[in-house]
Amino acid sequence: MTKHVPSACRSAILAAMVLLLGACAHSAPRNPLATWVPSKNFDERRPVVIVLHYTEQDSVEQSLDTLRSRNSGGRVSSHYLLGKDGKIYQLVSDTQRAWHAGAGRWGAITDVNNASIGIEIDNDGKSPFPDVQIDSLIVLLRDLTQRLRIPPTQVIGHSDLAPTRKIDPGPLFPWKRLADAGFGVWPAEGVGDPPPGFDPWLALQAIGYATDNRPDTVRAFHHRFRGMEGTELDAEDLRILHALTAPPVASP
């Protein structure tokens, strides 16, 4: 005999089932091969580097559409987008993996998407970056490095990690201004010429660059530290590389 269940009870049971299913849908995946014995000793994956890009598009509206849709070149995204007016848009959670870096590496990091925060900057690749936009970027970098405990020196450009494929944020990007605000790396003053036998390629690797394709790596280095083109190292490059990698001089 089927027992009658009052409608109010059925509704309560259904509501409880919906809540249970919802909780299961948002819980972390579990391996069916193992017995689940949960520990409280964990936290979210943390990014360790911030990658700056320019959009190379005509407007922030166009870029918002590109970063949220399936476009002709494949799906792309970023965690943040900065408008020319300084407005900050967030598209992907800080703890999630956005698709912004692609193939490349920085130091020992080979899956850069998995270890980074991506920031797209509304810029066509040919124009200077407005002061208000860089002011906003500095505010965002300060928030991200403090809140996510990312070393402030670990702010790089897309071209730094993928010199054979990318040139953004380009030679017009004001890296010195970011360095003055405490982000990225910049050569110290007064270091002087490198010593005899100084190896610039080892210095580039020490900074984080891959040197498999030396001309492209030099181009990326020039964009960042000298704001110019060029694929061959000169004496000034060696001085900069020495300043970037020389151990700090102890104060008397």
C-alpha cells in the first residue's frame, strides 16, 4: 500500500533535495577510486605572477565581447580589463584559470595560465597609455599583490613569457612608472659596467626569459627596458642586465 505524503512534506523534501544537489554541484571534485576523508588543511590555488596585455582592439566594449565569447581565433579571457578611463572590469575570479597567456614560460613556470592573473589593457598597440589608466592599473596591482600575496616584482608582459609570439604590452608601455610605484623589476642606478666574462644570456635567464630564440627575446627585452625595437644586444643592454642581476651592495 502506498503511503500518502502531504503536499507540504513533499515540498520540504523536494527543497532539501535541491539544496543537496546544489551543494554537490559546487563542491570540489572527488576521486571515485578513493575514500573521502576530508581535511581542513588546504586553501585555494594561488597565482604567483601577473601578466599585462594590450587588447589591440578598437574599444573596451569590443574587448569585453571578445573576452566573453567564442571568437574566430579561439576562446580567450582574462581576469581583468582596464578601460582607457581607468574603469576596472573583472571577468574571471582570481582563484580560477583564465585563458590569456597561451604557450610560453617565465622562469620555471611553464603553465602560465595556471599560475597567473591576466590583465588586459584597452589599447590599440599604437597609442600611448593614458595616465588615468596607468593610475588605475597601479591601484589594481597594489590590491592583487597584497591580497593574493604575489611578489610585486612578478609583474611581467605577455611578450616576456612568449617572445616568439607576442609583443604586448609593447614598447610604449610605461614600465618605469610601474617600477617607481613598486611593481616589476627595473635596473638599479650606479651599478656600472659588467665585469669581464659577463654572460648576458645567463642574465636574461636569471630574470625569467627563455632564450631559445635569442632575437625575439632581445626584442621583448628592448620593449620592456628601453622602449625600442631591435634584436641584437649592445653595450647599454649589458649594463642594464648587469644592473638587474648584480647582488645588492651592502650599506656601510
